[in-house]
Amino acid sequence: MTYLEFEKPLADLEGKAEELRALAGKGEGVDLQKEAAALDKKAGEMLQDLYKSLDPWRKTLVARHPERPHCKDYIEHLFSEYTPLAGDRAFGEDLAVMGGLARFRDRPCVVIGHEKGNDTKSRLLHNFGMARPEGYRKAIRLMDLADRFHLPVITLVDTSGAYPGKGAEERGQAEAIARSTEKCLQIGVPLISVVIGEGGSGGAVAFASANRVAMLEHSIYSVISPEGCASILWKDANKMREAAHALKLTAQDLRKLGVIDRIIPEPMGGAQRAPLEAIASVGDAIQAMLDEFTGMAAAEIVRERRQKFLDMGTRALA
């Protein structure tokens, strides 16, 4: 288990409990198991105390936790008959974006998502989930395919933002993001989006301009990272805590503002502590959101999505 900065006292407790169990296993004291159990109980109480009221910066850290389940994990556990499609038919393949045809609980669909990777090698391979223009153009190709064959689209958002490199800009990064956002708003099939970790800037909006947008309880969704915001506003990246609070980037804040439609509860301590439980909760939420569009005509799906974004912000003003 990788522990975050604010979890260090918890790490000490759980580490001591493990040491006591190891000693008990060697027969070095009959009461050690009882002491370990007492430490486990204390650690559980500390975990609840830490997570019952996370501030926005701590939620940002949890959203970025390296052991949270990523797009690949959700596809493996929630989708069957997944057939990946590669390339944008213009430049090349972008491994930061996964996508293809699949079945979600026996329902044909198209699934698209950002993949960050889970170790050094895979993170480099997937460019830390930061998509290039070809990734967004691949997504457009997949959404066109879904629209043609009347398949719902499910997107899994987990990116700090689109890749800002020179090559990406030369190949039309901004235009690709805009086209992907436009395609999200045009397709006549249900588009369901779930922010499973980070939802950063236009790189996230390009997948999340959806009929329904859900967020995991400890995920974040914002126009810029807290560090980037602090660097611009205060010329000091160390003011990221203040920036995180000002950005209103938590699922709870965004639900109040009407930017998202649903908050998906996470296991105590975050999705990283019980990945399969978190994945199952996301699956149940996706199914519930898809069921809302059963029997709805394509024109009505597009109209409902359009009105959702036209109405955005009115709740906060009311």
C-alpha cells in the first residue's frame, strides 16, 4: 500500500500491526495477535476520521493515488467482448486513450477512456493519460461508429489534461479537443461519462460533454490543476491548497453547482483500498444512468443533452 502524506500516522499504525502479526506467526508471544487486532481497530477508526471530511487538496491527492483503479481495470472487470480499435486514420495511435466495442452487462456499447498506467513503464507508454490530438481523433472515430450503429457510449475520464507538447500543438491539439467536444454534443445515442480520478481541463471535457456525468466520491474535475492555478494567480505553485479550495473541484461542490449529475460512493479510504468494490459501484451507476434513456429517440437524446448544458449554472444563480 502506498500511503499519502496525510496518511502517515495511519501507515505507522498499520505497519506496527503487521509487525505484530508476523511475530505472532513465529510463535513469539501469544498476546501479540490481540495487540495487533487492537491496533487494527484503532487504524480503522483513524481511517474513518481522516476520510470523513477531506479538504479539496487532500481529495486531489486521493484522486491522483497511483493505486486507484484505472481505465484498463474498469474495462477488464465491467466489460466483456472488448475489441479495441486503434488509430485515428490520419496520423497514428495514441496509447493514452483506450477505446473500442464491447458489451456492458450484455448490452452492446462503445467504451472510451484515458489510461494513465500503473507502473513506470506503463505510465511512460500511456503518456500518463495525457492524450495527443490523435487520441481525441480516435475518440471521434469511435463516437461516429457508435452513432452509426446506435450504440451507447461510455467514457471513463482520468487525465491531468491534454498533452501540451510541441508536436501535439503542431498537429492541432486545440482543434482536436474542440472537435471531440462537438462530437459528444452531436451523437444521437446516450453518452455516459464517469470521472474515475482526475478530470483536467479541456482534455477531460472532450470526453465528458455527456448526457450524464458522474464522479467517484474522491475524484476531481476542474479547468486547471491546483498547482497551475496557483502559479498563475499567486505566482507560487506552493499555494495549491488555496487554489484547490477556490476551484470548487470536488464532486460534492460540482454536484451542488449542477455541473455533474451523480456522486458514486467509494470504499472507506478511497477506491485504492478496495478496487473491485469501487469498480462494481461504478458499474451499477453506469447501468442506472443508461436505463434513463431506454426507448428515447435520438433527437430527444440530443435535445436533452443540449438543454443540460444550456441550463448549467442556473442552479447556482437560483
